[in-house]
Amino acid sequence: MAMVERAWEQEADLTDDHSVRRVRGQYARQGCDLERDHQICGASIGYIPEGWEQPDTVPGPEDLVISLLVPCAQQFETVPVRYVAGRLNEQEQALARAWSENHPMTWPKASNRVQQDEAQ
């Protein structure tokens, strides 16, 4: 993956063969371990058995509190999306949120869902 993503190029001096070999070697060693060699909170990582089904997840209390306390525009992970969403007024944010959470809903249906004029 390091070769494909070319992340190693920022760490190595590309004019020095020794530096390039050293950094590429470090990246190669990082990718040679197995998932079961790692732990999360002291528990070994394993594979999901066949037939296992993920139970449906419902929003927890923290999700409900975050949605009440944090403005909708600030809940996005991507900075450009946060910027653009922050430029929308409250009605536009409500419409955009209804549309994005119920995709592939059409914009007119989303406006009806948030009780806004469809023509607007």
C-alpha cells in the first residue's frame, strides 16, 4: 500500500539511495504482520465467523445529544463540506440534511419532509 499511495516519498530523501531503501524497508516490515498479531483493549483481533450477522445499530444517547448540541454543519468530517454546509441558512441546512439522510430521495420530496415550499 505504501508503494501505491506513495506515502514513503515524504519520509525519504529521494536523492539518497540508502534513505529510500531504509524507508521502503520500514514500510515493508509494517505490512508483514497478521491481524491476529494485534490487540484492541487487550483482546486479540480475530475474523468474523461465517453466518454471523451484525445486529442493527440504533443511535445511542451520545448520538442524540451530539445532534442537539453540535450544529448540523459542524457534524461533517470533511472540512470543505463543513464550510459549505455552514454557509447555508437553517432552512437550507434542514433541507440538505433531509435529502442526504434519505438518499436517493428527490429534492422536492425532501422539502415536503421538512415542511418547506417545494418551489423554493
